[in-house]
Amino acid sequence: MLSWLLGLTLALAPLPQLPWIPPGSELRLASPDYRKVYAVYQVQQRRLVAPAKPMPVAAATELRVIIRTPDRVHMYNGLSASKGDVWLQVSGDKISLNELLTRTYRLELPGGKVLPEVR
């Protein structure tokens, strides 16, 4: 029960060192070697806007989630999931990137998810 409550608290809390994502920030989803960029979003008002169409990613693909704010770059390890989501590894727990962006940071996602679904 205690681990479940800790997981819930982490899911609703902002990421370490990132209390909010201000307008002008950028979110990138890239391969571990940074050679392939699957999605780029810019924060405008409280919306994520994609300048180009994101690429579909097969489930269970390792990703790097890069969030560039005006004063710093934050990098996290992730794993693509079904339904256009990414699981972030934070403090030993898996956190849904879609949930984190919409519920914690109050950002509007295009189509409700960060990645297109693989069919």
C-alpha cells in the first residue's frame, strides 16, 4: 500500500528540478544515441505545438525525453508505450509522460498524446 501511495504521489508531482514548463520551452523525444528525433514540441501558452508531424514509435522502444526550458536542459530516460504514451523512469518508478504533461503541468497535447499510435 505504501509503495502504491508513493507511486501516486510521484505521478502527480512535477519532475525533479522542473517545477513547471514555461512558454517557449521545447520537448523532444529522441533515440538513445540522439541520431533520430521522433517528435519535437514547442510550448505556446499552455499547449504543445508540433512544428512537424511526429514519427510513430513501436512499443517498448528506448527513448530520451529532452525538455529545454529558457534556463536549462532536462533529460530523462523513457520507454515508448501503447496508445502514444512514454513511460519515464524517475526515482525507480514508471510515470506516464502524457499524464504528467496534462495533469501536473496542465499542458494540452495534440490529439491527447505525445506520439502517434503504431498500427
